[in-house]
Amino acid sequence: MSSNGHNGNNGSEPILRIRNLTRTYMQGKIPVMALNDVSFDVGKSEFVSIVGPSGSGKSTLLSMLGLLDRPTNGSVFLDGMEITKAKESEAPKIRREKIGFVFQHFNLLHALTALENVEMAMRFDGVSRSRRKERAIELLTKMGLGERLHHRPLELSGGQQQRVSIARALANNPAIILADEPTGAVDTKTREVIVELLKGLSEKGQTIIVVTHDMDVAQQTDRIITMKDGRIASDVWKN
């Protein structure tokens, strides 16, 4: 629950529940607490930004939510499932089916076209080849890239590459999108396009969590969670 008592959208069950999340690393023989007893809920269709100085725990938190790392203590419940208890062998399937990732530097496969990059996200989930292609074309067209389906990443601008990345993140209808500095590698004009795109997805029901250093981006989200020294320093709703 956020600090002002707001608990997701319309009082419905949160799509994401984080309880007492702690992550301790060893630096030599010294324990360092990257996350310290973090708890909050996120409701369906919320657009949340996580901000704070370097070393505040933002990226560590995102790694926990995306099952890219495991907490020392605490739990993450996503879409009713306690994902922190998943076996290592189950984690890739959960990531594919429940979580869409958007990265600062796009992480596209340069040998593949935009269409093939988005199709690739569906290859391991039993989706037929024709349906994969149909879905990828639909998503890329929604991103304004209907004329760029057969371009490879290096033939696209930074903003276009990020839109391919967002289409790929949406391919499997994820419960949540986790975006790590999604506007960090694009210019100011393109940043506005990306933020508007994410806002539009949220308005249509997609839950999105963005880690950002850019307060101009954070100010356009529904809610700003500020991290400091591994804890939540503030949790502020915009409305």
C-alpha cells in the first residue's frame, strides 16, 4: 500500500504485491543492503515510476520484480502467483508469459528485422508461425512502424528501435511491463513520443513500472516511488 493509503485501481486486487523485500550483497566480507524491507502494491493499469539516486536500490528492485535476481528475504506476488518461490527452471516461462521487458539500449537482435524481433518473443510459447506474424504486424503497426517491418535495428532510429522493443514486450500479453530507463538513449523529442506511448498503453489497461533518472518522465506517470538507501523514501500519487 502506498503512503497515502491508495491501493491500486478501483479497490481491485493488486496485480503486483511486494512484501518486505530485502536484498543483501557481500562486498568482500562486508554485507551491503541494496534493498531494505520494501513493501508496496501496484494495481492493474497503473503507470508507476521509480526514481532515486544511483545506488538507491531502483535497479535491484526491478531485477527482483523481473525474476532476474532473487531477494534475500521477502516476497513478490504477480497476478496472484508468488514468483519469488518459483524454481530456477520455472523462471524463464514466468518471465515470458507474465513480464514484458523494455531496456535502455533496446536489446534487439541486429541480424533480425523488426518483425522477426517481435515474433521471436512468441517462439517458445506454442504460438503458430502465422499467428506470431499476425500479432507482430499488429503490434508494430500500433507503434507506428507498419512501414518499417522489414528494417533491421541499425536501419532504424533510436526512437523506432525503442518502439520495436515495446512491441516485443507486449507480444505475450504480459501482466506487467518493466522498463529500465526506456528514454535514456533517445533525444528529448523522442522521449515525449515514448512516454506518450507508455501512457496510452496504461490507459488501455497495461500495468507499467518505469525506473528512470529523468524527473520529466516521472512527472508524467500516475505515481512516483522515490528510493533512498534501499528503502522507499516517498510514494506519491499524482491524482
